[in-house]
Amino acid sequence: MLSRRLTGTVERIAVVVGGTCESETLRWALDRHTFSRILHIDEAALEKADHFTLGMVLAEVARQVGAGLVIAGETGEEEGQGLVPAALAQQWHAPLVARVREIRGGADGELEIVVPAGGKTCTVGASLPVVIAALARFTDDAAPDAAAPATRVEAMTLTQLGLDSSRLVPRPELLGAQASAPSSQPRQISLDEAARLLLRRT
């Protein structure tokens, strides 16, 4: 979930990366009736994307919508923070706070974040922008509002984010980055260089 402040109010935006229009995650966002926008990035290139590439995509979404706070879910207390929130924070150049139980608004736009520590709870302050990796029960905390109007799902492509899907190559040295664009002009070589190359191959 992305959040941005607009003239004293907070706009909540749900972002679903990959999956079909009938995915469980997208259905959950639609059923909540608590999001002003729901963005669905449905591209075949994302089906086999690594965690770092997904973080890069989400960081671009956060930049485009002008988000100040990103809330990503965790699978459970035992498994700790996932790789996607960490990759998102790194690509967005924002701090990451994991295992969050509660978020409160603080003074001067700062947040008060409640996290478990040593069997107790600890409250820390954080300035925006920040990425929150929240425990599953916290991300599901907002009760659905059946009276709220239905939110339309907005399809978003990688091209709209300025990303080239053909360059999202799943190679270890390119995690979270795009491969270099192919050269538009073939490199010209001299006859002497061509002869040397041919001699090496024979």
C-alpha cells in the first residue's frame, strides 16, 4: 500500500504487481473499499521477476504517485522481513522499518512506529519517506467499508513507469536493474581487426 498526503488528508493507494485480474491479492484490495486507487501492473515479464526487480518496479510506482509511506506485508513473525520491501527501500532510497505492529501520526509529519523488541514493544520515530514491512495482522487491520463506492482497478504498464520489459533480464549481476539497451548502430571494424578475429577462431 502507498500513502501520500493531499491538503491535510491521506490518500491510500493499493499496488498489485503481477498476477491476473482475478488474483487473491487484487480481490482483497477491491473488497476492502478503503483505497482511493488500485493500481495493477500486469506484465508477462514480471511472472519470473526476482525480488530485487519487483522492488525496483514498486519504487518507480512510489515515485510516480508521489508516495511518502509504503506499507508492505510480511508473511509472519517467524519468517521476518521479506526481500521485496528491502529491495524497494534500497531502490527508493528510503529507510526500512520491519515487523511493525502499529503506526501513529506524530508531530511535524513524523511517524511513530511500534515494533516488537526483546519480548516488549518499542516506539521509534521516522520521517517520510519510509518503507514499512508490517506484520500480516496489521496490514489487514483496516475494516472494509461496505458503504464506500467501488474503486476501479487502473491497469499500469512497465512502459508507463519508464521501464523496458524486454530488458528485465533475470541475471544475477542485473538484479534490480535493467540490461543495457542494444546498440542501434553495428560496430564497424577494420579489415585488419576482422582478420585477427578470424584467425583466433580458426
